[in-house]
Amino acid sequence: MVDKKYTVYLEQFVTEKRKALFKKVLNERTRHFTVAIEDIFQPHNASAMVRTCDIFGVQDMHVIESKYKFYASRLVAKGAQKWVDFSMYNQKDTNNTLNCIAALREKGYKIIATTPHNESCLLQDFDITQKSAFFFGVEKEGLSKDVMDNADGFLKIPMVGFTESLNISVAAAIILQNMNEKLKASTVNWQLSELEKSEKYQDWLEKTIKSIIKIKENYYAEN
């Protein structure tokens, strides 16, 4: 829910440069594509994934924590964790991967497993018109059987060397950069809605103001 009066109130505590940056970044944000990571146990890789999503305009990350806890290091993520939205799947006695897949399908996403699978679609041939969730797993084990069995499609990066896989954050960066470029050259309606932009703008204003708790108290006391 966006309170326009509250947003205007918050703006007085933020520089013009900062407000302009928020609006510029929001114009580049998308929910047409999203990213899901499954049991990434290395903080460096998890943090780099968050940074990659932010850099290439992906607003949402879906984090499956069945075996390992997700942790985004501030040093590696460079603060990107403040600007990306997280959906966490970490309940006990349930299949968190299947829950994540079901939640994404309900939002209209195709489930795309990133893997050097023989039947995988090559990066350059991927259909960007479909709303897609890219699933990434750890480099050694790859994605779980649950993802592979329930995927709507498979995607791979063309490689010509002896090595068969890339570091997860490197693979994500290549895929998202490619998708980002194709989206912007297309007629696909990939941007956030005006309501979504307004919601995130208000959220980011709050996150950038150090004394936000006191400021909110003052606003609601006066209104």
C-alpha cells in the first residue's frame, strides 16, 4: 500500500541526487525474469548472486534453504541486499524446492533449470517473451532432482573448453546480462508497473534514512 503523502514526507530527508537515482534504477527493474537459488552454502557465491541480480535489474530472488542457510556478506554484496526483494523457502518437514516452484508457477513463471543438460536450450536461442524463473544450484552437485523433474525448460551457456561448468555467480551474470540486453531490445512489457515502482520507491526511501523509526513515529503522530 502506497501512502503518497507519506512518500512526499520522506522525500524531504533524502537528497535530490538520491531520489533521482532511485527513479532511474526503478525504470530498469524487472519482474519478467526472476532468480531462484537452491542450497547455496558458500557465502561468497550467495552474496555475488545478490549483487548480480541488482546489477542486471532483477528485483526478486527466491532462496531455497533445505540444507544450508543463505547468507549475504555485505563486503561481497556491496549493499545490494538492501535493494533486492527476497522470498525465503526454509520450512521444516516440507519440500522447500517444490514449494518454491509452486509459488513461482502461481505467479505465472516458467521454471527454467540452468544446466549443461543435453536437451538444454542454448542461451542465444532462449525465448525471452515468456515470464521465467532461472534456477541455479551449486557448481559440484547442480540442481536437485525436484527441480530437474519439474522444470519447464533447460538452459545452458555455450562453452567450448574442457571445463563443463561455471561458477554459479559467473553463470548467473552471463545469463542475466544476455537476457537484460534482449529484453530492452524487444517489445516485451518487462518493466515494473507504476504501482510497483511507487511501492519500491517508498521502501527505498525508508531504507536510506538512518533515523527512519523516529521519522515514522513523528509522521503518524501528526497524521
